Amino acid sequence: MTDNALQRAQISRRNMLLAGFFGVLGSQLVLVPGTAPRAEAADAPTLPGEGYTISATGGTVTVLDAAGVSRLVLRGYRLGTIVTNAGTSAVGTAPDGTAAIVVTYDTGTPQTSIKGTFTPRGRRLEVVFDITSSTVTSASSGMMRRQVVPSSVVETYTGIAAWARDPRGGVPYQTAGTAVYEEAFPGVSVYITGRGSNSSWRDSGALHLPATQVQTGVFRATANIVVTEPARPQIVGAIAEGSPLAVDLWTDRPFNVWTGADQPLTVRGIAYNGAAGRRLTLKWKVRDFDGRVLARRVTSSVAGAGAVTEDTVSFRARGRGVYFVELQVKAGDQEVLSRTNVAVLPPHDFGEAGSATTIGIAADYLFSTTQERELLQRLGVRWSRHPQFTAAELAQYGLHQNRLRTPASPEAFDGDPEGLRAYIDEELTTAENAQAVYYELANEWNMKGGILKGVGGAEYVTKWATAFAQRIAERGSSLRLMSVALAGMDYVYAERMFSAGLTQHVKAFALHPGRGNFTPDYAPDPSEWTQGSNGSYWNFLGAIRKAKEMIAAQPGEPIELWLTEAYACTKPNSWWHDTYRHAAENVLLSQALAVAEGVRASLWYQFYDNVKANPYGASETNPEYHFGLVMRDKSPKPSLLAFAAASEALDGATFVRWVRFPDENLRGLLFDTPRGPMSILWSRADGYILNADHEAGTSFYPSPEPWVDPWPTKTTVRLPATGRTVRQIDCIGREVKLPVSSGGTAEVKLDGAPRVYYGLDLAAFGSGE
């Protein structure tokens, strides 16, 4: 992966400072041709805004730019079968007395009335739909009817968020902001914003704009429209919502990843002043993974109302690693902040030989850009859980892919054998056309009847696995069937499946060894597992070993063990989840343990923070938004660097044994690799429980910053070495060379963070575990 390959297309300096790079990667929708109504009729109600004009004819409101060109047509609101097809318009007032165009729509039903109020408020046009109904109970799926003109306009969606701090401490986090839809024209853009909008729910005539209940039978939906030169979505959102102060950060590199540190790394920033003219102070700080401050910068200038201030910070990186950038903007007693991460990740050539495990991605959505594909390849991804790659991409990037599909319910097609057969044939054909290697049949069905209850385990085999395996054989398909992925190692559900003959039908056993605030090598005996959302049932190594034990006990040829979801969730300030630093450590150790335990493949869940249904959203309370290797702004987490480090270390690696040290707190894994013997060492002097000092009775935990070393106990040992130096590589891939004494030993300092070593001679130490 070269710098040029990673670099986005160049744009003008003004657009680089203001335009949203998210638009390049954003969710796009090509709108069908539309025709602008003639808004210049003498009797058309018209009101001016700053940079735009609105004009109404009947139930239609048109937004014109500063040159008087029609850009956007608004035809009201759609709620289920209720559609505003016509109406009457007149100049009136908003509730606060501001001049507005008010449209009373014809809904076609006397039970529901809809009124639209279109109020120019300076740079933004406020659009409010009030729905009064005796039959509607929810308006969360409502749609604003809009049509862009002229034809072939590409609508780009971006979800924005704001950084916040909890008064109790911990790391900053992002809170959900508004959705921003851009209609781009030469030299000018029309932006539509609305909170809670789902970008997947739109077509050429309408986009999702949910209405909330304000009183019984009354609902309100609000959007804001901004007509301006191309601007960053974060700034557009601030204009649309009347924010007094806003800030945004970005770089000119996809994913904020550089391939080398030979030149300074530059991060761009922009601050918006939404209040009257005043002085803005911008404070930059850049830290590395060890907490060293690599750059500070303070600038100050006066910004007029609605003006922006632009600035950059450049710094010299210390080589490979992840760097944390923060920009604080102050104006009087107001303050906002923004953060992003940047990384240096040099190129790497992976070997041709497959390792004992294959590293992959379990992402349930990708954006399918060239830069994304190149980064996945650089990370050593070889498998995808989902068929998200074309045949050409599979060949180009050296990938294999599977197909996961979960039927509507375990009971689907009961009593309908023909329907079941048709469903299976359709699924197998889809998988074969995608060149899928494995078909993963269903996801986490063991949770439907309760963990360790076994409900449906036998029926899964007798109905689903049997039927799929039979059709695969009848078709002569090369597809390999994989069992339903279990949430945690539910040995009761697994036993029901095995007793029903699972291994006669599948080639692989799928497991999701979910993990709470435990290190990956925590392996309590299953008899000691506690249940519940915070129970020790959710452990990594113990789950894998129990699965291996049960597979080995089955007659016939053993089936493979796959981890189709492995995790390091970084929900902020939560004791049950990983801190950003622990997550990096746990990515490396999890992948190493998977190889050590003979797992066929370990697929990481997932690539991006956020969820498939809301890929640009933000939630500090929902852990599903924090499983990615990259942040929501597509900048690298420390986890991404750790994933690359694990892939490099385990490339072509064959596990040899656990290493037993005289110090019972020390742990080690020994591998043979094409690069020579490799070991991964760490200490458990501080135990297996992470965030152990959390307060009882609350989920909140003030997570330390990622550059804070969380391990108090350091153990120094001298270990035999084979050469003049020993290569030590930390969890994010940073390498140092340790000197070897004249006696042939190297001093190694161990703590709870796993590190990779080349050049140690551990033959004299016994076999552990």
C-alpha cells in the first residue's frame, strides 16, 4: 500500500479546508431527473433568506440559490399511506412571530392533518411539519418529500457527532448529532439536515425525517436547509442547528494513515463561530502511545459572526505507531473540542504460506472503496465472513469469503418442505455465485431460548443443518457447511447439536467467544462460569478450549473450529469493556491464542465503529457502536495497529508450545515462523481482571487515556538469546532492539501487555499449560 494509493484526489485549497472528505466515502444516492416548477409566478408567496430564497405554489415550496436558480423542491411529508399531494400556501408566521411560508396540505383523510412551516432564519431555512391525527400512534418512519433539480444530482449523506466529556472523568466520547445530506452543484451546495434520519430510508422523492410526539395525537418533524459554498458537514450541522461554536479535524490521507515518518504529518482543523464577532483561541496537542507530547500549538484570531478560522498542526512522528491529536477551541466561557488519531503504518509483504489460523474480518458492512480494500490487505485480512468482494477483488487482494445467512426464525418453513427447499436452493446459488467457501448457517440462535438452556439445539440439526447438507451434496456443490455461530461457548446448546448428529452434516463449528473485562487468556473452568450480561461465561480462551474439548469427543473426522466473531469493544468509560489501550493489547493476544489453540480462522468484529443500519451514527451508551478497528471518523484506533502487528507476527506461524517460567506469573507462547523462532510474552502479576477497581453498582468507569500505561507491576528477567540483539515488538507494532550481554542473555521487562520477541532462546524452559 503506497502513499499515493492511499491518498485521496487533490482538491483546491479552499475546498480542502471547507469541503467534507466524508463525501468521497459517504453514502451516495443518485437522484432521478426532476423539473423545477416556475416559482416566479406573480402570486407565489416568496421570502428571502441569507444566500437563498423560498417560493411556494400550492403545496410545493421551492428553494432557490442566490442567483435565483431553483435547486430543491419540497412537496411536504409522507407517513405510511398518508401523502401530501396538494395544499395551499401563504405568507404567515412561525410560532415565535418570524415571517414564514405556511402550507396546509391535503392528506386525503379527515383523521390526519399536516401543516408545513418554512421559516428563513438567516443562513438556515427551518422546515417544520406538524402532524395532527386521531389514528397515527407513531411517526418515527415519516419522510420529507424532496426533489433535487436539475437531473442526475448525487446526494451524499454524512452523520455528524460532537465530542463531549463526562463530568465524572474518563475519556471524551462522541454524541449523536444530525444527519447531513448534500446536494452538490457547481460552486454551491444545498444541505438538508435532520436528527434521527436513517440514510437507508430514502429514495429519489423523499428522505427519512422522523417526527416525535409533542402531545397526544400531535407529532412534529424538523429539518434545516443550508445553501452555501461546499463546506465540511460538521460546520454545516453547526449552522443548521444554531450552534455557537464548532470544530472539526481531518487529514488528506484515507484513514489518516501514512506509510512513513520521513516527512511531517499534518492535521487540518477548522473552527466555526456561530455567535457575534469574538476572539477564538485554538489549542492543539499531539501525543504518542507513550504519552509524550510531540506538538503543541496555540493560535488566536477574531472571527465574525458565522465565520470560520482555519489552522493546521504538523509534527514529526517517531516512526510506526498511532498518534492522538486534539484541538480545543475557546471563545469566552464556551469551549468545544475535537479529536482524531493518525498512524504511521509502513508497507509489509505477507508470505504465501497460510498460517495455522487465518486472520479475517467479520464486518457486516464495508464501504467498498479502493482505499478500504488496500488497507484491509495491508492488515493481513485473508477471509471475510460476508460476501462483500467481487471475483476480481478476491483475486487482486488474495481474499476468500464466506456467506452468513440467518433464516427469519428457527420455525420458518415449518410444514412447508417445498418452501424450505426453495429457500435453501436460493441461498446456495447466491453463495456459489459469490465464490463463498463456507456457508455459515444462522447466527447466535442459542440466545433465543436463553444461554445454557439448549432450546432448539437438536432441532437446528434435524431441520436446518440436515436439509442444507443434503442439498449441498445433491447439487455437487463445493460449499462447506458451518454450524450456527454460538454466542459464547454454550456447551448445553452444543451438546444438543452434537447428540443430534451435527458433525455428520457440517465441516466447521462457529463460535463467538465474547469477552468482558477479562484478559483473553482468562480461562475459568466451565463449571465456574457465571451467567448474566456481566458473567464470566463471557471469556475467550476458556470458551475456545471447551469447544475444542467437545469437538474432539465426537466420533469420526474432527471438524474445524472457527471464530466468526472475535471482539475488543471500546465502549467509552465502561468497566465491562476494553479501554483503547487494553483493546490493542487484547487484539494481539486474542489472535495469538487462536493460533495456539488450533483455530482454523479468527474473524474480527468488526472493521468500522458503528452499525450497518447507521454507519455514520454515534452512541456513547450502545456498545455495538464501538467494536471497530477504526473510529467513526475512519481514523485508526490503536486496535488497528495491533491487528496489523498480529497479522505480521502470525504470518506463516506454527504453534510450538506454551512456555513455563520459574516465575508462575509469567506467560509465554512459542512459535516457529519463516522468520525464525518467535515468542509472545507477558505477565499476569496484576491478574486477569481488567478495570478491576470499578465502582460497584454502576457501569461507569473513568477510562484512562490510551497513552496511559495501566500495568503497575513490571517484572524484569534475563533470558537466553541467540544473537547480538533481540527484537521486541509491542502491541501496536513498534520495534526496539534489546542488547544481548556477553553472557548471551537479554534483559526483558514484562507486564500485562503482550509483546513479540525474535532472537530469544527458550529451549531451556519447560512446557506450560
